[in-house]
Amino acid sequence: MTAAQAQALQQLLLVGFRVEQMGRRVIRVQRGNDYRLVLQDGGLKRAMGARR
């Protein structure tokens, strides 16, 4: 995990997200039906295919 990734993850955890899957390059976090990917550079992407 890079420093930028750790900082972005910490901010998401503070607003109620939880870690669902931690891979080598991306971390997938979830809050309700909202899934996001934390990239290595600290950027965020909305994950496709949220469960209904």
C-alpha cells in the first residue's frame, strides 16, 4: 500500500466505508450499495456492478 493510498483509505474509513477487498494494486471499499476503488496514486473510482 502506498502512502497516498493509505491517506485516501483513512478518509473513506472516517466517513463510514469498510474495506471489502485489499489487493496488490487496488483496495475495494463499501458503504451500503456504494463501492469504490482506491488506486495506488490515491485516486478514487466508482466500482462497476454494485449489488442490488
